[in-house]
Amino acid sequence: MDEKSQSEPTSTFDRPQRALPEGYRQGIITAITVLLGFSLAFFRFWGFEASGEWTARSIVAAATLVLAILFQIVALIRSLRLQDNSAQEYRKTVTWFTASAVVLLVGLSIAVVAFSR
């Protein structure tokens, strides 16, 4: 074998882990906590303080909002781990956060429809 083929990594596991640029972790932690704060405040108002009867739609909306909050908590826990300094782990955390935002939008849409009736 020549020197070039021996010095190159053969798989993704052999490559050294890249660290995140400064500020990325702090940014995602801030974004998650802002969205989590909004989600909790909205759920408290809509689920416990708003007037009206519980319907099947409102129960589905509440369940979806709870699911989004759970996803946000998982993303926050992941973002606070030391392993999240790795770019690969950070991508997974961003995926959790993105999924939580999508589920939150679905839940908010259902809540709007349920509340407007």
C-alpha cells in the first residue's frame, strides 16, 4: 500500500470529530428555552385558564402541545450535554428542536380550530 491510502480515513468513524464554532450551543439553548417558555405559557393559558368546554379537538390539541413540550425538553437536555459540542451530536439536537417546532405548529393549528368553534 502506498502512503496516501494509509493516511486517509477509511470510514466516518475514523475521522476526527469537529467541534462546533463558538456560540452555536448558546444559540440553540436560547432558542429552545424561548420556544419552551412560549409553549408552557400558551398551554397554561389555553389548557387551564381559557373558557370553554373540552372537546375531542381540544384534547387532541392539548396532547399535541404536550408532545411538542416533551420534544423541546429532550432537545434542551441534549443541548446541555457535553457531547453536544460534537457537530454530529449537535445536528441530532437541532433535529429534535426542529421536530418540536413542527409538532408545536400542528398543535397550535388544531388549538386555533378548536377554539374558533
